[in-house]
Amino acid sequence: MRVIGPIPGRTVQQLGLLSASGDNSPACGMAQSPLTTHILNTAQGVPAAHVAVNVSRVEDKAWREIARGVTNSDGRCPGLLTSETFVPGTYKMKFATDEYWQSLKMASFYPYIEVVFNVSDASQKHHIALLLSPFSYSTYRGS
């Protein structure tokens, strides 16, 4: 995962984007992240690399962005949050699919995809898988 940029009013420490050791390395090295994703380009049979991903959570009845990243060459964004920043609630992952397909010089029907899900037990791992083609998608909670 690459961190795209800061979220106004939040430090990388507050967002859980630093490694557990507290150094300045990106969070992608965190093996114990409670929220992960994996995107597969099913039209070409390859991982969807370099897809921007934003994570938001409902707070005070409004969405608040809490993390952002970009999928790696394997289509994964493993270190979006730490266990300290992952609490019960309603979450949304937004995938910037239009930019991804444009980078492949392909048109797509969906400019972005939002997956909204509930977390009742934040001690469990939550893996959001996305199977993607230019004109369809499916998602599921993986392991």
C-alpha cells in the first residue's frame, strides 16, 4: 500500500497509517491489520494494482474519512488501519475504479465502487474482496 496523502486535521499516527513499531514506514508492512482488501481484475485475470482506496466510518451520523491508500502490485492494501483505530461501527470502502480502467486505456461503467459494511466485533479480521470488470463487480467478506 502507498499512502496517497494526509487527511486534513489528522496525523498519520491518529489514522493508524504507521507501522506498529512507530517508525515512518508505510503501514503495508503490518501483518496484523484488522481491515484488508484484495481487488482482482477478472476481465484480464490479474490483480488490480494501483487502485486508490478510501476508508470512511460513520461518526456523529456523518461519514468521516479515516484512511486512504493504493493497492500494491498484488491488488492488496493490507495496512489501512490498526487495531486501535478499528472499532465497531459502519464503514465504507471507496474504490476509484474509473482511474484504474483509464490507466489501462479501457472504458468502464462504474466511476467508483463503494462497499458499505458493519463491524460488530472489531477483534475479528475483516477482509473485503472485490472482483472487478469494466461493466460489473462483486464483493464479499473474505478471510
